[in-house]
Amino acid sequence: MAGNPPPPPPVVPERTLGDYGQRNNGELANLGFQPRNHVSFDIKNSVLSTLKENQYSGAETQCPNLHLEHFYEA
């Protein structure tokens, strides 16, 4: 039996992206990205409302520099 080739490795089923979020024994197998040092920011309501009102669309008629200049003034 010296001339027999080794047996092939076992076939591993191909996993899809959805498989990584499946529950495993009642618990989520993947909790997503968990940063080591959690950082939180306190954003003022005036800044949030300015961002919502003056959004940059990227249209050819809209100048990004003028948009930023207006945003810095707010």
C-alpha cells in the first residue's frame, strides 16, 4: 500500500455572508465590529440642523468650495 495517494481533505461547505450573522446555540455568532476603545461625541443640535438643511448634492451647478464656506460661517 505504499503507492496509494493520501485521502483528499474533507469538503468544507462554502459559507455566505449571511451565515456569519446566524444564531449559534441561541447566541449571535458575530456581534459585528466592536471597537476596543469606545469614543462618543456630543454633537450640538444647531450643527445637526445645519447639516440637514444645507446638504451638498454634488451637482455640476453647485460649487463645493462655496458650500464649505457657507458651512463654516454657520
